[in-house]
Amino acid sequence: MSLLAPIVKIKSALSALTLSGCLLLSGCMTVGHPFPSGQVSVIRIGETSQNDIYTSFGTPWRTGLDNGFKTWTYGEYSYNMIGENSSEDLVIKFDKRNIVSAFTYNTSKRSK
């Protein structure tokens, strides 16, 4: 074992501790990704296709199934230790023809 091995381990541990401390002190975390929430008003149940949604909003942050039907979720969630938290999400459910059958949009952001 090299005499430098303990020093390298200590430096690695200090680097990890410093990074953790910076993240803790910054006190913020964001999950998901931004999406054009101004486009929500163009979604029409029974008319808007999955391709239309993709064109307007891009790749969904999450995909899933609800009672056997595809769902796409767009969302951005920001958590702060100091200041306000914010969240915004759009969940879209498609029928078997890949047409929007339902959607829900929620936000904690205040209107300007």
C-alpha cells in the first residue's frame, strides 16, 4: 500500500463533504423540466392527438398507464429551504386512438 493512499482517501472524503455542504447550503432542488404551460389552453379533449401534444410540449418528463391507457406527465417541481417552493404539472391521458381523453393542469405559481 502506498503512503499516499490515506492522503488520497482523505482528499476524496473532503471533496465529497464540501460538495454535500454546498448543496445543503444552497438549499434548493429542482425535479422535472420546464414546459410551455401557456400551450395548455390549446388542448382539446377528443380532438388533440398524441403527436400534437408532442409537437407542442416535447418529450414528456414521465410516462405511465392509468387503467390501461397511456399517460404523459410534464412537470417542474422546485423545492427551497429559503423562499417559496413552486410546482407546475400537466398530466395527459390518451384513449386507444392516441387522442386526449382527459388532462389535468396544476400550478402553485401565482398569476402575473
